[in-house]
Amino acid sequence: MEQHIERSYEEAKKLYAQHGIDVDQALAQLEKIKISMHCWQGDDVRGFLFREQQLSGGISVTGNYPGAARTPEELRSDLEKAFSLIPGKHKVNLHAIYADTDEKVDLDQLEPKHFQKWVDWAKQQGLGLDFNPTCFSHEKSKDGFTLSHPDPEIRGFWINHCKASRKIGAHFGEQLGQTCVTNVWIPDGYKDVPADRLAPRQRLKAALDEVFAEELNPQHNLDAVESKLFGLGSEAYVVGSHEFYMGYGIQNNKLICLDAGHFHPTEVISNKLSALSLFTNGILLHVSRPMRWDSDHVVVMDDELLDIGRELVRGDLLGKTHIGLDFFDASINRVAAWVIGTRNTIKALLRAMLEPVDALKKAELAGDYTTRLALTEEFKSYPFGAVWDYYCAKQGVPVREQWLVEVKAYEQEVLLKRNS
Ligand code: RNT
Ligand code: ZN
């Protein structure tokens, strides 16, 4: 390690120690946190099963930066590149349409064997896997409804797909020795004001009961449900709203997934974590960056990201929270997008760990809000960067923007040689 990195780190450590903050301990804790990096940033949510299908379900990716992965091999190579620039050992979040198989197989027929190459790769790379049924961009979801579809046959297809997905998730968990989170998100909703808001929700509730009927070993697979307030094409009404899934999740012991972009534009998920934590065994996050709407911009170090980190650290929620990412930007280098968003998420957690939480809580209890504000603000210019640099160096990944050099080289050598 370069000497100046170590020296700056030692200096920073002393400053933090004055407030009783043990930096080494924070880094030891940080090292254990796994971020679930979403595969779909690498190819603009296209997947490999139905490449001729248009994106649907309100999901849209803008930009035409060259180099999107076209095959599972390319996607894995891009993921490996990204992980080599991110400190720590993490997970990959797969969607069902990313099956790696030559068979022509529909979503309701998917089996663990169609993902075996992903499992073998994850094993070899020391990564975990998470999973998602893909209830969009498919012939049978064209009219915008899946698990709550009024036609029992179409609904049955999606129920079978979700059942199949849980089995794949359980296979991941068993094979890799780390729990897989299988997250159900559906696009179902109406563009305009519905005549009946209740019936689709009744159908969704019954469909989920069928999907989850089979008990799976919770060491292998945990189920999650993801809500949304509105989407493209479902502006007036989304069947799986927050209240719906909060009720469903609490009643049925499912993880509730909070996507940062799935609420009113000024509503934040950071403020929901402490409340939810009191009533659930676990939470799944889709860390994302909504810009004016659910736009899924690359995660940056903004106030909300810092607040998410703070809530997880201060509420001691890291043990029960699964941190996943959900953004897709095709206007920049896709490997860089992963690296920026994932490094920022880890950085935000570290920053939260390096705040004088005990002193802040103590001041608050004593009614000394002056101290609370003063300390909070002064800590914004504490030498957090020195600790982050040291952590990257210690983990053997590039320090500061040096990672960009590697991404640019990879772009030249690999990405620009792909023609989409
Ligand atoms: C959509 C949801 C969902 C998807 C992914 C691809 O609004 O956020 O999580 O982004 O499943
Ligand atoms: Zn999401």
C-alpha cells in the first residue's frame, strides 16, 4: 500500500477516536456487508430469453452507449470487471429472463438447470445470487396485467412462473451456501382511473397465496414483495401498492422490498426503515435514484443515500436488511454505472459508521439540539475519504478515480468491439 494512504488513514483514525469511533472496527463490519448488484444494468434489462420482445411493464431504458452485453458470457465478464473495482465480496441479482440455456423455454417452465452456469460461475467467483421472476416484457403481460390478470389462464401462467422462480432461488441458496432473496415485482395497474380497485387486489392476494403455498427452507430462499405507487402506463392505479404489500408481507412473513423510486417524489424510504423494522423479520432495499419520477438513475452520494446508510447503521438494521441496487442507465458506460452506484452505496454505509452516533443521541435526549446540529455538520468535513481510500487499497481495488482508467481500457479492448 502506498505510504501516504496509510499515513492519512492513521491521522484520520486519531481524529475519529477522539469521539470514541473505532475505525478499524467499522471497516471490519463493512467488509461483511454484501450488496446485491443487479445484472440488468449490464444490458438495459433485455435478458437472453426473449431478446426480440420490446421492454414493457413501464420499464424503459434510455441511451445508446455502445457495448451492452449480448450473451451471458459477456454479461459475466462485465460483472467480473465491475467487481474487480469494488471493495468487498457481494452478490449478483438475476432476473428470470437471464437464464443461460440453449433450450427454448418459457417462463413457467424454467428450472434450476437453466441457471446452472450462473451458479457455477458464482461459486467460482465467491459470489451470492438473488433472483426475480420477470413479470414484464413478455407476450402474456402485454395488456399490463400478470398475477392479478382477470383471465385465470394468464394468471395461472404467472403464478407458475413465480413458483418456478422460488425453486430456482432455493437452488441458488442451497448450492452457494448463502440465502437467496427472490423478489416479486409485477407491473399490474391501470393508466386511467379504474372502476374497481378492489377486485384486482383480491386476485393478487389469492395469486400470491398460491405462489407462496410451498414452504421452502428459509436458509436457502427468502421471498420478498416489491410495491410501487405509479408507473409508466399505470399512472392512476397500481395493484401492488405499498399498503397492499405491507399488509401482505407482515401477515405472511415476507420481506418487504422498498424501492427508493416507488413513492411520491418527495417521499423517502430512509424514513420508513425504523418503522418497518418493528413489524417485520427483514427488509429488502432497491437502492435507486428517482429524478422527478421513478427514473432509476445511477445511485450517487446524495442526502437520501446517506440517510439510508444512517438509518441502517443507527438502528442496527444491517443484520436484517438485504441491500439490492436497481438502476439502469444506457447513456454512460454500463460497467462504470455499476462501479459508481455500488461504490457509493458502500461508501454511504461507511460514512454512517464514522459518525458520532452515541454523542448525537445523547445530545438529542438531553434536548441539546444545538450540539446535535453542530456535530452533524462538522462531521461532514471529517476525513472520511482517507478511511475509504485505505479500505479500497486494503481490499486490493483501485483507490479513488483510478478505477476509471481500468474501465476505459476495458471499453477499448472489449466493449467497443461488440456491435449490438
Ligand atoms: C420496477 C421495479 C423492479 C425492476 C426490476 C428490473 O419498477 O423497480 O424492481 O426495476 O425488477
Ligand atoms: Zn425495484
